[in-house]
Amino acid sequence: MKDMMDLIKIRKVEKHSEMKPTLLNLIDAEKGFKWSNGDHDTDVKYNVSKTDWEQRPSNYVDFYLTHIKEYFEEYDFVNCSQGRVHNVWFHQYHKNDFHGWHVHGGCQFASVYYLELPNKKFATQFYDYNKHEVINVDVEEGDLVIFPSFIPHQSPKVLDDGRKTVISANYSFEELKKFYYEFDL
């Protein structure tokens, strides 16, 4: 059986240093809101200093998708001719912020782009339920992680004073490239 963690792909975004100032300026201009469930009894605990989760698409989204689209296409291991991004959002984490274990429903894949990551130990963690262990991936600022949306993952609590900013997206492949599947059974 193939290791589930082999489906997690890490790509260095080549134009990160060019994109970063523009994206941060666009995100800084966003109203955003603090996203926290505090002590409420919910399955997923979270505390994020600033986000635009579930708000209308913002100015940074088109800029981001224009520069990142090729990396989504590169991940296509099932030979599809069309993909669709469902939504894009940012999270900014400060000291004591986190996002507990969760999965992304209603899509096939999810991604995390590390726009700011001052400390690698606060990168997204994954849970390998075949091995019953937490997986820490080796990422740094400027990396894009793409993974099947059913893999449990979390953003661990930030314990430093540096700000962590990620841009996430959900997407799905929608049409197979027929010539890969034209054969008789």
C-alpha cells in the first residue's frame, strides 16, 4: 500500500520574493476579522488573529491565483483537463494563535502557501491515520503544500512573537483527459 503522506506535495514558489510584498500589502488592506471559538464546545478549536475566511473574494485572490495556478496543474496526477478553485482565504497567526485538527469538505484537494513563516516549527502538521502519528513536513517561507483534503491537519499554537501568514485554497479536478482513459476492459 502506498504511503498516504506521499500524496502531500511541497513546491517552492519561484516568484515568492516578488509576490510577497504585493500580497502582504493587499492582505493588510483587507478588513478581515479575528476568528476564534474561545471556550465554546466545538469539535475544532481555533484562534486566528486575522482572516477573511468565508468572506467575499478579495483583491489579493486574483493576483495569488495568477501566480500560483501552474503549481495546482502540476499536482494533477489523475490526468484531468479542468480544475476549479472553490475558495481562497488567508490566516494571520500571532502568538498563541492556532487552528486545531480538521479536514476540508466539499473539495478534493487543499493547499497552504507560506507567505510568512518566521519559525518552521509552526508549520502545518498532518496526521497519518495509517501509522497513528503526527507528521511534521519540512517547509519554509515561500513553499506551497498541496494535499488531499481528507488528510487531517492542524496549525500548531504559535509560541513566538513573529507573525505567520498563510494563503489557503480548496480545489477539485472536474474533467478527465479522455485520451488517457480510452481503452477496452
